[in-house]
Amino acid sequence: MQDIPLRSPIVTGPIQRFWKPLEALNEAVSRIGRSDYSARLRVRSSAEFRDLAILFNRMTEELAAKEAILEAEVARTAAELTQARLKLGETRDALHHQEKLASLGALATGSVQAALS
């Protein structure tokens, strides 16, 4: 029996058929890890890789949708916090103004009592 060289098409063909989809998956997963949800895998004819690509692409679409929902929620919460902070500032200013009026009233009352005595 004759040995088949490692670089022969008989050996490299099957390896490439499995290696390339795995490289593509690795690259796509890295992109997803960097929040790049546009990463997609090409759907190929091999049943295993085709099913994996379909599921992966569906997962990235769902992740992108969920991130968009979270970003909208964060923006809404930030706007609510800004409004609450402004209202708190207005309330603080009004309280400070009332304290000044109370002090002025106490001073006026003391002056009137002193004048009457």
C-alpha cells in the first residue's frame, strides 16, 4: 500500500472543508465579542455547518435586537434621571428661598418686638 502525502488533495480537501467554516465561525464569534452584531456566517451545503450557521445568524440577530432594547432603556432611564435631578435642583432652590424668608420674618418679628418694648 502506498502512503498518501499530507499535502495531497485527498488529505487537504476534507481538512479545508471543515477548517474554513471553523475559521469563519471563530472570526464571527470574535466580532460578536466586540459588539459587532453584523457578523454572519454563510450558509453552506454541509448539513452540520448549515444548521450551525443558521442558528448562529439567528442568535446574532436576537442579540442585536436585545442590545437595541437595552440601549433604548438606558436612554429612557438617563432622561428620567436628568428630569429628577432638575426637579431636585428646583426644590432645593425653593427651600433655600423659603429659609431666607423665614429668617427675614424672624428678624422682622424681633425688630417689631424690640420697638414695642
